[in-house]
Amino acid sequence: MASVDSTGSSVSSRLRSGDLLHAGLAVALLLGAWSVGGLEVSTGKVSSIEAMNGSTVLLPCTYSSCIGIKNLYFNWHYNDNGTMIKLCEAVIPIEGVEPRVTVYHERVEFVGSSKSNNISILLWNITFEDEGDYICFAKNPKEKNRNHSAVFTLRVVDQMKEVDNTLTVIIVSVLGGVIGLVIIIMVIKALVVHFLLKDDEKNKECLVSSSGNDNTENGLSGAKADNKGTPKA
């Protein structure tokens, strides 16, 4: 009886350990799926811009979530030498519903739309003091308040740098010259072949006509010879 109890407890412990393993795998898969499809914000492929003093710039930002959003909170901050200055904030209740944005900066305008997952802003009449990092932040309660942020850097200049296109012009000129030369050579080659073919046809015609004349003359002389050789009756 003791051995049976020992075997039974051993089997039950194995079953419990197997259940714990399966539960752990399930939790890991759920966590992995949640992390892969979690909330993300992005400022696009280009994370910085250089703009002239006094111009208006777009600070881009979009969000994405594979499981959707609910009461998505977002804001924009400006990093002023370590001091975070809030520019605007809002809550998007559900997908497709436009948020009521609170703006804290007189030269900031919200231009995004929840229909395109866009939470971008415009900064009007920029000055050199506006140069620095702008942080786009979002938090999604539907994902247990998962949050994410992205940084967009603004550089303000007095005048835009002129792009030196000298090398490009040289390359294009060389390629154009080479292509033009190839075309000229092909045209000359085609003309030469054309004239050679014409000369060849003329030579063939001359040979044919001259051979015909020779045969005719030979025939006539033969006939005359025959007539001369015929005795008189």
C-alpha cells in the first residue's frame, strides 16, 4: 500500500509540474503577443528637421496598436535644457473619434486626426529659442497603460544651406556626352552600311547587265559566222 501511495503522489506531482509548465508557456505567449502588438509612436523615418528662422514647421507623430485603443492619452513636450515644457495634451476615447486637444503654447496648433492615427502638431513662426528636442508621448489604458514616446529634433538656421550640385552636374554631363557619342557612332555606322549595301547592289546590277551583253554579242557573231559559212545554191 505504501508503494502505491508513493507512485500516486509521484504521478500527481508530475501532472502538477506539467500543468505549471503549460501555464507558464501560455503566459509567455500572451506576454509576447502583447509586447509585439503593443502601442508604439513614431515620428517617421526622418527624426529631425532643419528650418529657417521665422518659418512654420510640422512636428510629425503617429501611433499604432494591433489590439486597438481606448481613452488613448497623448501629449507633446519640449525639452528646454532638461526642463520639460508641455505643449499640448488630449485623450482619444476610441478609434475614429477626434480628440479635444488642450494647447498650452500660443504658437502650437494640433493638426492630427484619430482617423489616420495622427497626433502631429504645427509650430508657427519658429525662433532660435525653439531649437531642440520635442517629445511625442502616448499611453493606452486598453493595454494596461502601456506607453511609448518618440523624439523629434528641430534645428533652426538663419538661412538654408545651398546644396553643391557640381559633382552631379559633371556626372550628368559626362553621361550625356557618352550617350550622345554612342548615338552618333550608331548613326554613322547605319549610314555606312546603307551606302555599302547600295554600292553592292549597283555592282551586282552591272555584272548582270555586262554578262547579258556578252552573251548577246557572242550569239550575234556566231550567227554571222554561220551565215557566211553557208554555201550558195
